[in-house]
Amino acid sequence: MNENLAFQENIWEELLDGKPVLMSPRPTTNHNQTSFNIALIFGQYLKGKCCSVFPDGEELYLTAKDRFMPDGMVVCQPDQIKHDGVYGAPDLVVEVLSPAR
């Protein structure tokens, strides 16, 4: 039994056809740096344009049964951006592949 009941590990999941799919609980430092750098490059390139760049951590709702959290997104339709995530297909999705641990 865990002596520290205040400690709870976050469980990250996406929905695929309404079924929860577990994600890796914690990305590696290399993964974080890579996704940050990609978001930074797109952010600089799209500065002043109508597109928004979202780094890792933003929810993407494709349908009521399909919810994802990609490593990055570019969205050029402002009406897709809501207070709790992006609704509908973004203009670009970024997934950083990492070797299995």
C-alpha cells in the first residue's frame, strides 16, 4: 500500500471509436525538446498569419468518439478553437515518434 495517499499518478488516455487508449504517462526529455522545437519553428513561420500553433497538451476532438492529444497542431480556422480544445481536423498534426523504453 502506498503510504502517501496524496500521490496519484496521472493516467493519460485518448479515445478511439469511444474506447479509451492509454498513452505513455510521461514523455522523455528528448521527446519534449523535439516537440517544443517543432512548435517553435511553426510559430515563427506563421507569425502574423491567421493560423494558431498548439504544442503538446492540447485536446483534439475529431468526433464525439475520437479524442486525441497530438504532440503539436496547426489550426487555421479560428472557429475550431474552443476553451477546452480544438474541434475538427486541424490543418497539421505533429506526432513525435520515440523508441520504446
